[in-house]
Amino acid sequence: MVIMKEYEIIVVGGGHAGCEAALATSRIGHPTLLVTGNLNKVADMPCNPSIGGSAKGIIVREIDALGGEMGINADKSLIQMKMLNSSKGPSVHSLRSQADKITYPQNMLKTLKNQANLELLEAMVEDLIVEDQTAKGIILSDGTKITANIVILTTGTYLKADILRGSTRTRSGPNGEKPSNHLSDKLKEYGLKILRLKTGTPPRIEKSSIDFTKARREYGDSIPYTFSHDIDPIYDVQNQEPCHLIYTTETTHKIILDNLSKSSMYGGLNDIKGVGPRYCPSIEDKITRFKDKEKHQLFLEPESLYYDDIYVQGFSTSMPEDVQEQMVHSLPGLENAKILKYAYAIEYDAIYPTQIKANLETKVISNLFTAGQINGTSGYEEAACQGLMAGINASLKLKGKDPLILKRNEAYTGVLIDDLVTKGTIEPYRMLTSRAEYRLLLRHDNADLRLREYGYQVGLIDEERYQKFKKKLANIDKLKQELQQTKLTPNNDTNTKLQEINSSSIKDGITIYDLLKRTEITLEKLAQVNLYEANYSKEVISQVEIQIKYEGYIQKIEREAAKMLKNEEKQIPEDIDYNKIKNLASEARQKLESIRPTSIGQAMRISGVNPSDISILMIYLRKNYNE
């Protein structure tokens, strides 16, 4: 066996989690090695050609606020950009970009290659070096050992991956890539519990074979946006690639129902153990679960400017190829479509996420961190934010510092990780706005206000970006003060101008600050009638308007969050023996012993632990630990 040079950190896997983890640790200053099976597949997008989406777009903004790369890379690689839910309140605004599947991975690989303190290695990792239940490095498929202080596993869907289509099962990673056949077995030997998950992807269609006149064209927004807080838009707003909307037909549904037994998931294969994503179901699932729906919407999305594959979003399936042909040809505009890549499901190994701590280090093996789909999540964005947090916390552990644990009122990233380590999952976890109880605080517009300070403290935000952020904070405060000090006098001129912008007259003097609490009033409208003009950036003005208009709601939620934080401050000692606590319900005892929450707040969020169990636990802590 060859023993290669030692690194401080080794990252295994070059997907979205691995890229963020490796960039974070190397940028902070740790000699890092990124090992992946195929360097040409770094930051690959084997499924949907997009970055962002509902809630997910906010995660990308959080990644950028902390100093991660996904937002910047998406801004460089997009071919269409939209702000979702723009007609609704700011708590659900979220960016979604169509990313170019060629340029996105290329740009990320270039970034990795140019990063100081980072080396890249194309190889397969088949085992870990573990001594005294502590990770010491990795073992490659050729027997080469590489040592490190910390190992971060970001293996995606490659652990014992099987491609499923009809009655066939093929050992393969996404798009025919080589899977990892032994690593998950080794993890099991080391004491980690393994679960089997499943996801899928739809067919790709040749663009020239589609009759787009039968579809509704969906354009990008006319307003330029960026995921990044630090760069200006670099795309041509007037020259974005369109998507197209179509619907399934009665014929589509009949073909699927008539051939249901041929689907891998519905009888084509009898040995499937993996559980699929509830919120991104196959077309078979949609039609069998929602039989009352006459049609389901599908989006025809371009994958790249450099080739003509069209991604049929919403049409994932594990049907055999001949049935897929019938299904595709039953869709409007696709009667003569040519399928370039057939759809498939993929089944793979992951770990039960309740075996990891809130800093993403496993409880079973010290100095082993995990991030991304190995932790039971789905989606590029969910993977990337975990990779970033794993990298940050690996660095903090090496430095002997406390971990960075984002709270549920601070970030969607915090909600995601807390859900995983506290509640676990038996299906691919997808971030939704409904999972965040404080979502009015976790908005697209304020990700930097929430998290940039953390990024600066851990060393991922440089001084120039930090000072730009501090200037923005100062301008927000300055504008709010100006608005509180500027008062309108009730007179004919003022009231006439208010009526011009469809607002009611005033009878008493009112500050611009209080006037902005009216739904119809904006600083832009006040400037149009010469009642007030703010000489600040659009970003600062928008932030101030949101804070003023939603002030009452925000204050109410902040009070609720403060109560939650008090419970987070009530720590549970690591050495507590739950078997010694009398009168705990058996399910609660089992869950508490398994998950071993670090605080009363976390214990309260565990499924199966009731308020009465929490009361008993708190009495025990006061009596035995003076807590």
C-alpha cells in the first residue's frame, strides 16, 4: 500500500456539497484534498437544469451570504431567471434560474482548480481509515491510503447506486457513472445505520422534434436579479431562453395505468427498498395518487445553449423504454418527439441523519462529517448548504472553536439541518417554505443581514465584501432615521398628491415612516409626486420598505423566536442516562437515547417526545444537574 501525503481535510465527492465543502476549508486556509470519481462531472446536474426554486432560492442566497460559491456560479451560468411568488408577500419570494448544464460545471471546476490550498484527485474511495472510532483518512480502490485530520463524505447518490427502468436493475451512478460499491458497507461495519432511498429523472427530448406551437411559452423576468449579494447581473435580460408549459392528456394517463405493472416502482422489480421523494413524485405516482385530476402540468426546459436536449420537468418515470415512447408521444407537441435519453429511477444508500450532530459530524465516528444526499436530502441546493456548513465546522473543530450552528430563526439552512438531526427522514428530504415556522424572518432579501457576519467571522468573507455589507447596514439605519424625522403636513397640496397615487388624505401630520405602512405607498410613488425622494440604492430602499410594512408581524415572530431560543439555551448534558429518568414514556426514552438532543428546544422537536416527557426531563435536570 502507498501512503500519500497527509492533508488536514479530505472531501470525498465532487457534487454540489463536495464543491462547497472543499472551497470553504481551503479558503479558510486548510490544506484540502477533493477526491471524486470523474473530474469532468464536478458540480454535475444529472437531474433538473435549475438552481433555486421555492425556498431553495433562499438557501442559495444564504450560501452566498456565508461566502459559498453556488450563487456566484449560478449567476455566471444562467440562461433564464425568475423571481417566484413575486405577487405574494416577501416571505415566499425566491429566485429560480435555468442553469446551463455545460457552463455551470465548467465554471465550478475552473474555480476549484484555481483555489489555493486545494488539490483535486480523480479516484474512487472504497474505505476509510478508522482508528478508535476516529476517522484518520481514506483508502482508494487501488489500496492507496491518504491520511487526514478530518474526512467529509459528500457521496451523493453514488453509494451502491442502481439504475431502475422497467424490469431491469443496473449497478450504475447517474448517467452511467461508476458507483461506489463498497463504501456504504464499510460505513455499516463501523456502526452507521444505512437506509435505502430513491429518486428519478425524466426523459430528454430533441428540441427540433417538438412542436412548440402547442405549448405556452414561459419567459424569464424582465427585471434583472442575482443570487449573489456582491456581483451585478451579467446576463442579457432581453435574451433569455424560454421554457414551455404543456399538460398531460387523457391518453397519457391511460397508457400509464395500462402499463403500471411494468414500472419498476409498481411491479417491474420486486426487490426495491428505496423510498422516493414525496414532493417530487414520478408521473406514475401523480396519476395513481391524484386520480381526480384530469391533467398534470409539465415544463419543457432547455438544458444548455450548447446542445438541444429538452428536459421534461414533472415527467419522471421508471417505465421501460417502449412505454416511455408511448407516454411521450401522447403529449401535446411531442407527437413526433425523439427521445435522446430515457427516464430512470435511481436507488442508493444513505445514512440515517439522526446519527449526525448539528455540526454535521457523525456521532458514531469522530472527525467524520457528512453532507448532502448521503444525509437523506434531495436537491442541489440542500446539498450545497450542507457542504458549506460541514466545511465551516470541520475548520472550526480543527481550530478548537465552537461549531457554527444556525438556528431555525436564522436560516433555512438551520431549519434543514435541525430537521435532519432531530427528526430524521425515511425519504429524500426537500426544503419547503412550510417547514420554516419563522419564514417571515428568513427572506430572500435579508439573507446577508442574517448571515454575512458569520461568513466574515469564519473567514469566508473578505474585508472588501464585509465593508460593503457594513455600509449597507449603515444606510438602512440612516434611511429609517430620515423617514422617522421627515413629516408631511396636512394641506391641499399634500392631499392632492396622495390622491394622485391612489392613497387617502391625511388629517394630521404624519411621518414618511408611518405613511409607508400603507399597503399602496412606496418611496418610488412618493418621489413621483415630489413628496419625498430617497437617495439610496434600490436594495436599501426595498429592505427598509419591507421592514416598515411588516414591522408588526416581524416583531410578533421575533417574540416567538425568543421563546424558542430560551429553550435552546437550556442545555442537556452529554453524559445524561435517560434510563435513570423515571416516568418517561418508553417511546420518548427510546427517541431521546437515540438522538441525544443537546438542548431542551431540540428535545421538544423530536417526534414522539410529548410535553409531559419534557416536563419530566426538566425536573430531572434541575434535581441532578442544577439546570
